[in-house]
Amino acid sequence: MPAAPHPREQERIDSLHALHVLDSEHEKRYDDLTRLVADIFDVPICLVSLVDENRQWFKAHCGIDARETGRDLAFCAHALHEERYLVVNDASKDERFHDNPLVTGPPYLRFYAGALLRDSSGLPLGTLCLIDHTPRELSAPQLERLGRCAMLVENELIQRDSLLTERTRATLQASIDPITGYSTRRRYLQTFAHWMENRGSESYQAIMLKVSEAEHWRHHQGEVFLQEVMQSLSSQINESFDDEDVIKGRLCSDTLIILLPQRQSVSGMRWQRFITQPWLMHLSSALRPKLLVATATFTPEGATAHELVELLEEELASAAHWAPCQQNLQVADLSSNVTLAIALGDRFARALRDNELSLHAQPILDVRTRKVCGMEMLLRWQVQGRWVTANQMLRMAERAGLGEELDTWVLRQTCAMISRWQSQRSTESLGVPVSLNLSAKRLIDSEYAETLRRILRLYRLKGEHLRLDLTGCERFAETPEALIAAMTSLTRDGVTFCIDRFGRENANLRLLSRMPAVAVKLHPRFMAPQQHEPDQTRLIKAWTYAMKTLGLVPIAVGSKRVQQLSELESLGFDQVQSDAFGQPALPEDSYAQWLAETHSPLNKRL
């Protein structure tokens, strides 16, 4: 039962947008506050929820990954009609919410308590809300306490962006970013949508420019420095793009976007001049941020402006990990990735349901013995003769709300394979762990551990058969307790852990030393320059020595040549995994057969 619009809906929406908070970056003070409130009321989920025209967006969220949901599902939209609070003791018994997908499915909401957040004139903007998976009640004193917490959030919302002057506030209300003069995200999406309505099926070209590690620069050089960088970048862009039929936007604090019709697309010498211009040369080399410049040519094919911009941002974030870098500039062409993602649309859900996906096994070798000592199961999907990358599949799964279902499918398929191999009773018993990729977030935030135990029991397997390669552990550098607890719980079942892609962003040895892992993979980026840089070689040797001191097995990932095996051994690596030492392939009928098929081509090359 969707909530009716507020009696002063347009005023309320205008006030909310005037705060310039929607789609803003994470801010630690809001996250800290939701964690504190969750602890005070002993609930698993606490949100700062703001209700826009068509959605509720979470400025801070403790206990769930989502940043927003549709307004038609939002409990907080109902709260806008209350004087101070909306309390739902058991949503499954409330006629407004009993069939709500948030009640009947994840996060299986039962208890909800929201205290209104108002602007300075008293109009409701959203709520500070508590959520639990089981029914419960709040006493009158507890409600008053929740109201006082909401007042703290109100003050933060009203006073945020205090670094900007009143002139900046007025400019923002006009939907123009005061630093660059470009459209803010909201106006940019509106303009893009208007273009699509009037231009039919016309193709577009998007060019995006992103400041890498913006938070690092903000932390060490201050907000003013980052704003000056963005202003300089926009000035340089304006020199290359002064066409009238171009819309320019600042999507977030570190990303600028230009959109133009394909008939005006940047190509040839013009594109070369654009990417090779002397970016930010007025800054010293020590204060010159790395930049990512990406382009994508695409046809909307039914996607909305909001969906297309989100897709472009996802592909841009992914390109930061694979785009080549020269002289502090990464350049990427995202056209094929974006076109594929648009074309696939909602096909991923059908592919998962109909078992169109497959798992390929890639061997992990012992560097000294040259023998298989493990394997990793890699997700594969072929569409129209082209392989969809694992990152693309994961993003599609998340957009479709199928992240947990995909993890469960991978786990079930892997255990079925191990069980089949074990039943062969061959002389070559499965004595190596089988690795699966899993995000650290998923391990903490979902019921993954119980699902894993259930599937192991179903196939009569032991936990020692599985190794989980955890990604994204660096996000928990400051508060790793929940991650460590989740890992420790599964180690009691025999499951082992490998820390994957170590060395990015906030990764640190202290965090690594506290986690109950047995192996660690160095981020492939560190291996690329190793052949030509003596300092990098010394750094890698120090890294492998540190890993062994911590009792961890160092694994090399991404080596390009078989001849590097001796070199990897001299660097201190114990194991290696890369296409050069074994291409991912569909598992054979038996482990012995797979082993033979793996060693045969390798022995010829060694």
C-alpha cells in the first residue's frame, strides 16, 4: 500500500533538493551516528532515509548495503504523514505492509520505528529509522530518545556544506555546481532525459573524467584543494568542448561528464588532443592527482537516463582497475562494455535461472614443485559468442538484486562438482582446496555462513574442501571486528581463507595479521612493473617475506609468461595463478582427468 504524497509535496521536495545532500558521498559523521543509534537500541539496521520524488535514499546506512529503494516500498514515505514518529511493531500483521517485498523478502523487515527529520520550516524530509527482523516494541522514553537522536541528524543536514558561502547555496538551488559551472547531478539527469524524449533512438557519446583517490587528496590537502582541481579540470574541458549541443555535468565530488550526440562524437585527432593535453600542469608533480578519462558510445535502447548514468559510473569505477596508465593518466574505452550491459538488460536473471552460466576451474601451482596445489572456480557466461566478464556479471546481479542468489548458485555448483569428483574414488583423491571468490561485505551482511554449512551438509562434504578468496577487506581496516568474527566462525568448520587483491587503498599489515587467513594474493597491479624496476622487485621481496612471517602463503597472480616461474620463486612466492600456468576450463568428469588435462600442456611449455 504505497503512501499518498505529502500535502505540501512540491515544497517538501524543493526543500530537500536545496540541501544538496541527495546522492552525496558517504560522510563519516552520519555513518558513525547510525552505528551508535543501532547500538543504543540494539537493532541490526539503522538508516538516515530521505524521501525523494520516486525513491527513498539513504544518507547513511548501518546493517544493509543498499543506498536506496523505490518510494512505493518505503515505510518512511508513510512516516511523512505522522506528527513525530511511525512505529510498526510487526509489519507482517500490518495491512499497509504485510505484502511489501521488504517484508516478504530480504531484509525480512518486521519492526520499524522512524523519527521524522524536518527542515528549518518544519517540512518532513525523511526519517532516522530503526529496523529489526523480529517484532518488538519501544517504550515512550525510548521513543523520546530516538527523537533526540533525529534532532542531531536534522542539525547536520541543515548545517552541512558550511564551507560553501550563501552565494554557493543560491547557485546550487539553481542546479548549477558553483565550482565548475556544470549541471549538478539532478539537473543533468533531467536534461539527459529531456534529450532522450526529443531525440528518439539517437546514439550518444559520453566522456567522463574522474580524479583517482579523491578522498586521499581531500584528507591530506583539504576540501579547497580538491575543489580547485575540479575547477581547473572543467576549465581545460571547456577549451575542448564549447559546442552548444553538449551537456556537461558534475556527477559527484570527483567525476565530470560530457554528453554529446554521436554525430558530434569525439574521434581521431580531436580525441587524441583531448587526452594528451597537459592536465593540471600548474600543480607540482607531488600534488598532481592521477586522472581516469573514459569514453563510451551507446544507444539507449529503452534504458532511462538514470539507469544509463549509473551504468556509466559502474563501468568507470571498474576501468580504474584495468585501464592502462601512462604519466598519471588512465584512458579507457567503455563502449563495448556499456553496449553489452544495455543489450543484456534483464537477461541475467533468466540466465541464472536457466543455468546459462558456468564455472571454470583454474589451477594454482606450487612454484617449487610445479604441481597443482589448488584451484579457483571462475564464473563464466557466453552471450552471442562473447564472454561477459565476471565484474560485469557481478554488477548485473547487484542491479537485479540477485547478489546473494548468485553466490549461492556458485557455492552449490562447486560443491556438486567436488561431490562428483569424490564419488569417483580415483587414486588421485581431491587433496587440494577449491577457492571461491566472495566479497567481505557478503560474508558479514548476509546469511552466507549458514547457507554454506547447509550446502556442505547436503553434499556430505567437509569445510576443508573450500577456501574463500575474500575481496574488499580493506574497507574494514578501521572496524574489522565483524569480519574477523565471521571468518573465525567458518574456520571452526574447516573452511580456510585467502585475502584476495591485497595492496589496494587502505590495505595494511595490521589488518592482515588479525584475520584468520592462510594465504594472500598480491594485487596484480604490483606485478606489472616488476621486471623493469629494481625498487619494485625489492618491495615485492619484502612483501613476500612479511607474509611468511605472518604465517601466510604468498600467491602471485597475473604473471604473463611461464618463464617467470623461477623469477617468482626468487621473489619469495610459494604459489602462482595465471592464464600462463593454466587456462580456466570446464571441470572434467573426474579430478584425475582434470589434473592430467591441466599438467599436459603445462609440461610442454616448462
